[in-house]
Amino acid sequence: MRQTQCFLNLTISELFDKYVFKILASLMLVFMLLGSNLAFAESAPICPSGHAMYYLGAKNLGTTPEDKLTLSWSGNTSNYSTTYTFKNNTTIKLSFSDINYLRDGYPEASIFAGVTTNAINMRHSSQQIAINHRLTALINKPVSKYGFVVQDLDSNASGRYTESMSIVTAGGSFSNYNTNFTLTNLNKTITGNQWPNCNPSSPCNFNIEWEAKSANTPFVATHGNPYSGASTTTSTGDHAVGYSDFYFCLAPPKLIVKKALSSTRVNTNDQFEIAVSGGALAANSFTTTGTGSTITNGTSATFTLADSTSYTITERVMNGTTLGDIANYNATYVCSNATTGSTTVMPTAAMTYNATAKTRSFTLANATFGDEITCTITNTPGNYTFTGFVFNDNGGIARSTNPDTKSDISTTFTGNSKYFNGIFDNGETGIGSTIGLTISLTNCDGVNIGGTTSQTNSDNPLGQYKFTVPVNVIAALSPQKVCIVQAEPDPWVFSVDTTPNIRNIDLQAGKLDYKTEGSLNLDFGEVEGDYAALVLRKAQYVNDCRSTLNYTATNINTAGNTDPRSGFSESGISGSDLTPGQCIAYRITATNRANLTINNFVMRDVLQKKGENNALVTSVLIGVSNASDYANDNVPIGKNGTVKTTEFVLNPKTFRNFYFNTKYGTTVDVQ
């Protein structure tokens, strides 16, 4: 310890005597060191195997620390704390408090000639006091070990001090001290014996170290001059102490996985198996126990991870020895880090479902030393949802009178890809709540599925229906199939369907949400009668009843013809147009103006009969064009009845003409 003498009237002989005494004392000390194993020097920092060291000092260590900073502190009487920031936002804050009798310019970091080496130095006058400063270290991460070196804690008779250090924070200990010191206070206080004095050439440095502590634990030690012979008011000199070689150790990142369950299990015996994989982690898993909504054995062991390595946390559900489907449960997870200030980003992406393995997983990456991460996976029994719309499939076409909407076969209809296509397109509207219009979710055998009732459509969103059913209700179905059934009022303005009124849904493993997507269409399309896909237009031609009539001749099939005597015309026939013995041929054009195929189309036309519907004469069939187009039960030649074709398919946006000839009266012209 360096001492500044307050007495300036020393004689040369006194100085010589002291010099001789020090020489003899030094020689004696050398012999003692050679003959005794009780003399020690401070040890180099050591961390547990696999742990990362963060070092604050000037030594060249035998092992490479995770990070190293140089000790610095500018001498300033108001600068009593300094924070050192290592990588990954790892910090240690050193601070002094309860300061008494401190000399100006301290604390400061330097080589204090003859006293300390590369240390934070505190220099006090030598009044008697239990505490003349308190040194506190705060580390923002949990440590497995923390320590530093104390330099030049000693005693001096003329300076009237015996320095001491006391460990305040539990778990600390002194080590590597020599016989210059005495331990008291259950080994929590170390005091310099009377009167050995230290310097860099004859050091008496030692270590103070703590074992594992949580983040932001204050590591506290105090320094004082408890010497009873010192004055409490007057100083007879100064004493200095230095602190150096601060270090702390961070354990590899740790992970604990927990399982929680909201609500009850889908199946009574369902248990959840969770495994963590990645890096060199050994194969592992844990499986819950419990029934209903109770989870026991829901916490994993503590996993030790490697720094900056990716790990996958995977869960699956087991029913006894049978692999269940984790998709029957919704899952959320939350990962938290008990280490404040860590730069490790906790995962938030949704868990990934593997349909083949029937597992769900997420990834934890780039955890770093000191992290203490807990991830909790919470499962909720899933619900099946079935959603669709009842909608007006008119393609957004406005009603018109010219041309008439009912018979319009222009591009207004044939050029509109959204009209009558069975798809709820943009520009089309839903059909809201309507008396007598209901949607039901059934077991495909006419029975509503557990707890559901037939719905009327919503007005917000317009036309929507939606069924939500617990997974365990659907799981009980055999076979795994549901039907959605639409019941319509009768009569109803939307009298034409563009889609079937019953939808069969084959349930898929791992899929809970069913709506219109891909090949699945759960929407019900409707149109008003005037927007029906099929348009029938009838033209008539007054002719002389020849059996050789060429119905398809171009000269009698002229577009826009208004004279029924010159060819087929949609204009009416007046009494003057028809003379006795003549016939009327008909051309019925069936047009499919929609975007869907019309299957099983049959054209029927009832010939007039005297006395029915105000008819004055009876009409009989005398001929047809292409006899194979007509059904076996078509009205016979020469008879009155119904003209009827065989079944046809009308593809989208196509038409077909049907021709036949009739005579008004009861006799057929056989010429």
C-alpha cells in the first residue's frame, strides 16, 4: 500500500533505519515464500465448461473469451458508475456508493505506480470507518459465475489503517489470498493483518467470486478501514485499493417447453407429445397425462442449446398407441426470455402443419449465451366451419325491355362470362334473409348435425351462411361426410337454380375450414325466371303443305323476316295470311345463353285443339325435319297432341333448331 506521510521532519538516520528494516523484512519474506505453501496469487478467470466468458481487463487469458473489453474510468469525483457493453447487448454496470473520505480524481482506471496494475483505483484518507465505499456490479443476464481481483488491500502502522473487504451479496467467497489476511464474519470479511504492506513487486492480490445468479442481481462488496487505532476524524495518510480483471460467465441458452390446454380434449384419451430437435441435442420427448381439460406432466426438462443454432419444437397428439391428428386442435405458442436485454428475437410465425406426419411445429433460432427461454404451446379443440353464400347469378346484368330480358340472346348475355356460371363473382350480389329460404348442415341422411339448426341467410355479409361445429361432433360421424342443403320458398322470385340445392362434402384429414375454394363450391346460385339460361323462340311459315318442304332452306330462314308467307318469321299470322288448305310450319330455336351446360333438354310444343284455350280449329302434325330428333312418344303424323323431342345437351352459348309442319283442320294432305 502506498502511504503519503504527514510528517516532514524525518531525519536521514530514521530513513536509513527504515530502509534497513525493509531490506531485512523483504529477505525474510522471500525465505517464508520459499518455505511455505501458504502464499498465493490471484487466479485467472475460469468459466464452467461450455460457458461463455465476458472479460473486462488487460490480461492475455489462456482461453479466448466470448468478448473482451478494456477497463476504463475517467477520474471524476461525480463519475461513480460506468456501464460496459459487450456483444449481444450484454452489459455490466460497475458503480460506487456509500463513499466516504475519497480523494479528488477518484475513481479512476490506470496503472497506479507502486500500488496497482490496470485497475479501477479508489483512494481514501485513513479515518476509521466501517465502509468508505461500496462496489456494486449489475449484469443484465443470468450468470453462472462472476468475479474480480482485489489489489493492494493491506495495512500500515504509521498510516493507521487495516483495510478490509466484506461480501454483502450471498454466495460470494474469497480465494487465492495469502497469510497477510484474516477471514472473519463467517468468512465474508477479509482484513489485512498488522502490518504487512503490499505493492506490485510484492503483491497480495486475491479473488472475490460468486456462483450462479439471476439477471440484474446486485453483486455487492464493501471496503473500509476498521482499524481501532485510527482516528474517526483525522487522517494520518492515504490508502488505495484497486479492482481489476472483472469477468462473468454466461451459460449456454436454456429452453423449457410447456403444454397448456384450453377447454376439453377432442377425444377423452388424447395426450400431447412434444419433442425438441436440432444441433447435437439428443433425442427427447415428453408426453402429457390427464383427462378432459386437465394437463399434467406438462413441462419438459431443461434443454441446453447451442449458441446461434436452430431448433424445432414439434407436437403431435396420441390416443393410446394410435397417432391422432393435431389438426383437430388449434394451436398458439408464446416464447419468453427471462433474460432482460437479450437481443434474441422470439419466434412468432404460425406453427407449420405436416399433413403426412400429422404434426405441428415451429422453429427457435439464434438463441445466445445467457438466454433462458420458455415456450408454452396452448391447444384449443378446433371447430369445423362451413361457409358459403346464396347469391344472384345474373352476372350483374340489369333488367331491360328492349330487348326483353327474358328472350335476349345478344352479347349482353352470351358475352358475359359471369352470368349463370354457378360462381359468386364480383359485381353479383348476395340474397339476404328471405322467408322460407334456409340452409341446413346434415349428415347426408336428412338429420341436422349435432346442435346445428337450419339458418336463414345473413344480411351482413349479404347472403352468407356459416356453420361452426366442434371437432368432436364431426369426429363421431360415420362415414366422415356432411351435406349442406338449401330449401327454397315456393313460389319465389328466384325460381331458377344455377347450382344444385344439395352439396356433398367429403371431409379431409387436417382440414377444418370449408368454403368455396379450388374445386369446392359451397355457394348457391339463383336467378329470376326472366334470367333463365334457356331461351325458346318460335317462328312460323305459311306453306302449301308439300311433303317435300325443305325446312332449312336459306331462302325461308332469313334473319329479321317479318312476312310469314315468304319464310319463317316471328311476326304473327293474320287471318288474311292463311287460306284454306294451307299449313303452318314452325321453327323453334332453343338457345343456351348461359355459361353452364343444359343437360337432358327436351323440347315440347302442344298443338292447338278446337275448344281448348279458345282455339277455333284443331291442328295436326303433318311432318318433321330430321325424324331422329323426335321421341318415340311424339305425336303421330296426322294426329293432334304434343310435339316432343328426344333428350339433348345444349352446351354453353349454343343453339339448336327444331322444325315441324302442321295443318289446321282434320285432313292430312298426302301429296
